[in-house]
Amino acid sequence: MRRPHPDAHPTPTIQVLERMFALIDVLASREEPISLKEIAEQTGLHPSTTHRILNDLTLGRFVDRPEPGSYRLGMRLLELGNLVKGRLDVRDAALAPMRDLHRLIQQPVNLSVRQGDEIVYIERTYSERSGMQVVRAIGGRAPLHLTSTGKLFLASDELPRVRAYATRTGLAGQTRNSITQLPALERELIRARQSGVAHDNEELEMGVRCMAAGIYDDQDKLVAGLSISAPADRLEDDWLPKLQHTAQEISAALGHTGSLARG
């Protein structure tokens, strides 16, 4: 007797998945619970089919039934979403886009995060052809107010927190271009908030200028900064859109859906 091929009837399984996704999409489109009748109408499924699939999803906690005959998305989806979010790593998301940006501009591209009153460099893509000595190695630290990425983090703070930072650090400088006075720093941060980007004009190291754009997560929180470093006379304004596009690409990989502009 001829045995049926295990893939002889793939359609029913695919059809059930398609119907399940359609039901979830309908539930996701509404904040309040939806009746079985309305769900069936919106999906075009027979009420008995709709009820059967929703019942299975309820058993798996993907759907909740707050009262008989009405449904909403369940907590299991939130739990799974949090697991995915927890496994997203900004460095992993950033590395390939950083390399693409470096190939375009042939200058160092830096990824850094905030730790207290400093930024910490966690990744860098560069080549010896950049013509600039790399002195901020991965793991290196720098004061927030002297760096382009650090200014983005300060710009995301409320004014009292910025002033508390200034009091704690004394806004110590490292070059003749360093911003060491609070009023000047506040003006710089206003510009960063309005444009969504920040600059370092030889404030950390003489001969080196930087520009930075923020990387945001799904909660619209600034989690990292992406910056380009270059010899002071070679930093090009034309790189800024490319930098912003790359930062937005990384943000999207972390679940961010909004614009990077903070004006």
C-alpha cells in the first residue's frame, strides 16, 4: 500500500497560521476587547472557525477573554516581546551598519554608551587609511560635555540634571576649545535637541572633530550614540545625512519607529 508523502497536505497548516495571524492583527488594531461577531466579520472567517482558533489562542495565553464573547491580546505576547527586547544588543545591531558607513566615508565610526558622567566606547570601525591616529580605544572613556555623543545624552536630560552634572564635574576642559562654562554648554545642548545631532569641535582632542547622532530603542529612549571622527580639516558636512540614516537603521533594529529628529 502506498504511504502518503509527509508534505502531501501542507495547505491546512498554512491556512490555520494565516487565519491565526489575521485574528491577531484584528485584535492588535483595537485597544478595547472585540466581540466574536466583529472579529469574524473583519477577518471574513466563519464564526465557528473564529471561535475555535481564538479558543486555542486563549489556552496558550496569546489571547484573553475578559468576558464571554469578547477577546483582546493576551499577556503571553507581552512576555515574548520582552524576551526579544532583552536579547537585542545594540552592538550586534550596530556592527554591520557601522561597517557600511565606514566603507562610504573611510573615517572612524564609533559606537558609545553612557555610564554615569562619561561615555564608554563599545565598538569602532576604522582603517589605517583614515589618516588619523586612533586614541580612544574600545573601552575608553570620555566626559559627556567634551564629546559629541556625550552632548546628546546631556541634551536628553532635564535642565536640573544638566546643572547637577556641571556641579559634579566642574566642566573640566582638555583643550582650548573645550566648553567649560554652563551657559555655553546649555546653548550647545539646545542646538543638539533641536537638530538631533551634536558636534565636538576639537574639544576632547586638538586636531580631531566629531559629529554624532542618537540611537533609540522601542521606548524612544536614547541608548547609544553613533559618531564619526575625522581630522579637523577633513570632517565633511555631507556625511551628516549618512550618519543619521545609519543611526536610524540601528534604532529600527532595536524596535524604534519614530524620527530621530528631536526638534
